[in-house]
Amino acid sequence: MKQNYHRCPHVLADGHLTEDDFHHWLTGLPPRMRQAMTAAGFAAANSSWAFRRHALERRDLGYTAFMQQQLSAEDWDFLQQQDVEPA
């Protein structure tokens, strides 16, 4: 079955985070945070929302895709019913 990664960003973010994503993310962090995350390593960064969002944005999947990934289906449906623009 072919995956549609645009409709399922969680598959991309959870299954395809790369060392390249990690090193690219590290370059944009403040020095002390970069030092801490470098020491923690790639595996530890995989659970970081900031890192996962960075990987999505590198693939042109912005805030909406990130939030859809993070929320349960029920919460996502609720959010879609609200008349609120994302920040």
C-alpha cells in the first residue's frame, strides 16, 4: 500500500527522522541547547516535539501538519470545528 505522507505526517515524522535532520536541527539551536542535545544524541531527540516539527517543516509540512500529528483524531476534529486561525 502506497503511503500518502502529506495526509499522514506522523508516519513521516515518526518513521523517517534522520541523522541529517538531527544535525540540521542542531545548527539552529542556541549554543547551550545545542550542547545538551548533542550530548543527549539522536535517539533522545526523536521524542522532542521541536525536533519533529523541524523535520516536518524541512519537508514543507508546517504547523497544521505538526498539530495534526500531535493531537488525537478526536482532538483534531474538535480543533477543526473551532473558528480559530493557527498562530
